[in-house]
Amino acid sequence: MNAPRLRRMAAVLTSLAGMSSPLSAAGVLVGGSSLIGQLQYSDSFTIGAGAATPERQAYAPQTYPLPAGVDVVENNHGNPVQAWGSGPFSIATDAAHFPTAAAPYPGSSGAGSDTGFTQRGGSGDWSIAYGLSSEFIIQFDYVQQPDRVDVSIGSSGGNIFGAGNLSLFFRTTGHPTFPEIGIYNVGVGEFNTGLTSGIASSDQWNNYAIRVDIPGREIEVFTNEVSRGVIDLGTLNGGLYAPFLNNAFVGIGGAGNDRQWSDNFQVGLPVPEPGAAALAVLGGLGLLRRRRRA
């Protein structure tokens, strides 16, 4: 049985244990992922009294640019300290945010949006230096955009247009113009992976994730903690995207509206593969899931 399928069965076991709600089209708290077994970086963007640092405790919602220290990633889990920089976004809350007619705020994500989330006017991308593991998961909450929500890896940070960067684009089901799940590099362009997103509409909170396996040259795509399939970069579009598998930077972003909202950024190692006993239990319960492959 192949490793990706084993990982998905491990995720099912985690959800059965009550650690997350993988079928909920909303947010996933940091530490509540059914996909990540060991966190390496995480940020819940909590501000106010419950924040982890004095800078975020003193931060006034929607202050832009971010004051010094507020841009530091909330938890590095023993790894080198990283920061977002002062310019990508402000931090808002359910009680203090700035929607527009074109971008209505959908309300609580159910996963900590009351205590803080990122807010950006217009399209954009933001990232942190990473460089830790050759197999890892990037996961986050985002309000779906009319164009796309994106997640990127690569040799440079801050945007999807770096020559050595690779991005996955998430769009709504039956998008009228572009692929539901597209893959992009600035030199190659965008290509339709053939995967479906399972995202019903824009302007709603969803959870997005990718599992990157650099040695295996594959990326698994998830929405709301359900696998949408595995992309074989060695064969997809003649292997043109495989050279851009790089773990130096990891980031997210989006485009298509004049407000971007995100929360619960988390990066870490995949859930360990289940043992034979766990597989037997899953098989007996009939819980094994089939998934699409690119």
C-alpha cells in the first residue's frame, strides 16, 4: 500500500479521535490538524490579552504596517525565528475588520477568528523562510477569492512570481475561467492539474493544505482536510514543474477581491503512517477513502 494512502488513513484515525473536523468547510485551529503530526511553524494571529508576545498583546486591530515585533511568527516550535515583514497585512478580528461591498466578511471561521486573522486590501502573497524538511505540509484558513487562493514554495519569498517558485491555485467548483486546482510557475505558466477543489463558493472560510514530497516529486492537495489527489510532478505536463520543488520559502496569498483574510497558518511534518493494527481497524470499519489522482 502506498505512502500517501497510508497518510490519509492516519488522518482519518486522528479525526475519529476527535482532534479535528475534517469535513467542516471552515477553519482548523493551530494544533488541531488531522494532517500535521509535528508542527514546525505556526501562527494563529492572536492579538490582545491572549496573545503570545507583548507586541501582539499591545497591538491595536487593523494597524498598518505591522509594528516591530508584531510581524514575528507566533511559534517557531524550537526552529529559527521567522517573520512576515511589516507590509503584507494588518491583523483584524471578528469585531474589528474592514469588509467592502465587493468583499463581504463571512463571519466567524469557528477557529479563532475572534482573536485575530490577517487582513489585506487587494491581491498579494506573503511567506516565511523555511528550509527544514524535504517532506512537509503547509496548511491555513482563507476566505475563498473569486479568482484564487494560492500556496507557494520556492527559492524566494513574498510573491508567486519568483523564477524559482511553484504555486498551487485553489478555485471554486466549476470556475468559469480557470482550473479548479492549477499549478503555476512564472516561466512555465499555469497548468490544469485535473483535480477538483470541492469549494462551493467564494467569500467563505475554507481550510487549504498541500503535502510536499521533494524526493518523491509529488504534491498532495487538500481542501477542508479532505485529499483532492496527488500530483506526480515527474510526469505532469512533461515534468516541467518538477525542477521548482524547493523548501527555502513557504507562503500563501490570493487574488480576485479587494479584501484578503487568512488565519491559522501552520507548517509541519505529516501525520505518521498508521501501523498494521490501525489499518486493520480502518478496513473493518469500512473507512478507507478513495481519492482522485492527477
